[in-house]
Amino acid sequence: MQAENLKKIALNDIHESLGAKMVGFAGYNMPVRYTSDIEEHKTVRTGVGVFDVSHMGEFMLRGPKALDLIQRVTSNDASKLVDGKAQYSCLPNHEGGIVDDLIVYRISEEEYMLVVNASNIEKDWNWISQFNTEGVEMEDISDNLSLFAVQGPKAFEALQSLTDVNLAEMGFYTFEIGTFAGLDNIVISATGYTGAGGFELYVPNDKAVEVWNKIFEAGKDWDIKPIGLAARDTLRLEMGYCLYGNDIDDTTSPLEAGLGWITKFTKDFTNSEAIKAQKEAGVEKKLVGLEMIEKGIPRQGYEILDADENVIGKVTSGTMSPMLGYGIAMAYVQTPFAKLDTEVYIAVRKRRLKAKVVKFPFYKG
């Protein structure tokens, strides 16, 4: 997509003034890096950094049937949510794959916020809408909000002066609606995608510059830095977190992707009978973690081979881990090769490099 056709987030000019390299991502002009990917990655692992992820989508669902609609379209059991709790889930399609993965926030018994991937905003809206037969009020607020992810072990110290919410006591996948940087009704959540701890702040676009500046002022004693999307990708990969379009998509089932824990058969949802049958029969391929034994960087699309050079799978995400110093990958392999410590080979250009199956997360901190 040409740069002039890309949508601009509220802080586009600020990122450019900070020297960010801007690239097209999911139809938006986004900051991919400011300094170096490795430096930014390590800042988040050891200190605190701020991602502008305002390209993400947000839908509000309201009304007495809001939960029923969410239960119908998502794989997880949203009836377990209470006010102030969030839940990771996915939208199964009719063919056994995944429309998108998302986070469901319960604001009240009759009000929920769904946070979806930027590349799937229109697709998800249309998908959910077709099941809205009970008059649930749906509102797409994606274009009204900026979203800042302040991540790292020093995040709560860097931000605490800006809010009366006790950040240190917020549990993972909880959120509060409170005062932040002098503004009321800001959603502050602890649903990070880096494994480094931290918070996400949902801010009206017209206040985004003001809040961004206050975050950096409050965090300067902790050497807070802006972080690009490239480091976000390597951080989530070290944790073994799925990225839609790479590790999960319309053709991968939640069970193949290791997302059985968000697939609850205590209720009916889209294609639940077929997915349940798949669980009983067993899947033919599984998403696993691979750690390079030999030197090399596994990349998306590289084939995985057995000892006899038969193709047994494919890399979906891969990188040189900045914290571990060796190559890591997420990959689908045939189920017999998915056991821990199984040795396989990755076809890196014209070489066959040895790797082994390991548990997620790769980086344990």
C-alpha cells in the first residue's frame, strides 16, 4: 500500500519527529523502530518502554443480550468474567479455523469491550454482526481511541504518579476505569503482549498527545523510551504468543494452535461441534516452539524436515532471540514430531540446521 493511502494514527507526526522509521502495517502508517530493534527489545525486558498500538480495533457491545452474543461467537467462556476482568479468546469460523483472536473486557453486566487486531477490524465487525439477531447495540470506536502499551518491569513505577489506581496490585488480565494523567474514565488494563509486565491505556484521540507527553515526563527518571513494532514482535515471540496472520489464521484450528485452554465446550459456539470432534480424534499438526541447536535464524515459511528429509512442517514466526542469543521459532509440525526435545531440521536456505522442540515461553526472565 502506498504511504499516501495509509491511515494515520493520532501521534503520527510525533513519531516522525522522534526519528521513527514508519512502515505500512495493517493499513496504518506505524513506527517500526526508533533506534535499534535489539536495544528497544532489551529496554522493555529490563526497564520500561512505550508502544503506540493505536491501530488496534475496539468494539463496544451493550445491552441485556451482549453476553449471549459474545458467547455465541467466541471460543472461551465469557460468563466467567466479572466487572474489571478481561479474557483472551478467539472467533472460530465455520471451517475449523480462526477469524481472529481478541480480548474481551467486561465493563458491566450489560457492557463489554472487544479488542481486535488492526488488520481484521472490518472482517471481525462483519463476522460478529451477522450473529447479532437479538438487538445488541454494537459500536465501533476504533477510530476514536489511541492505545498506548507501557511495558516493562519498571512500568508501574513510571506511571504511578499519573493515577490513583494502585498499579502494583493489578493482576494480569484485569483492568480499571479511572483517572489517568488528569483525565477521567480512562481504561487502564494489564493485558500485555510482551511478557514483561505493564499496562495499556485507552485514550481519546484528542487527548493522545497530552497523555503521551505526560507519560514520558513521569517516566523520565526510569529512562522510559518509545518502542517500535519490530521489538513488539520479538518480545511476543520470546513468550510464544500467537500473532494473527503468522501463527493463527482462517485455516488453523484453536486446538492445533495450542489454544485448547481458550476453547470451552461447556457452551455452544461457532463450529463447536466440529472442533470438539477434532479434540476427540486428535489433531494432525501442532504449533510448537523450536530452539536452534545449530547456528542459524529460522524465518517464517522455512520448511521443517525429519532426519530423512521429509517435510514435516513449516515455521510461522522466527527470529534471533535478543535475550537468549540463539534462534527461536514457532512452527506447525506433524503431531508425532511435537513431543518435547524431539530433534528436527530447519531448511535455512540450502542448509539443514538442527533444532529441537521446547516448551513456551522461550524466555523465562
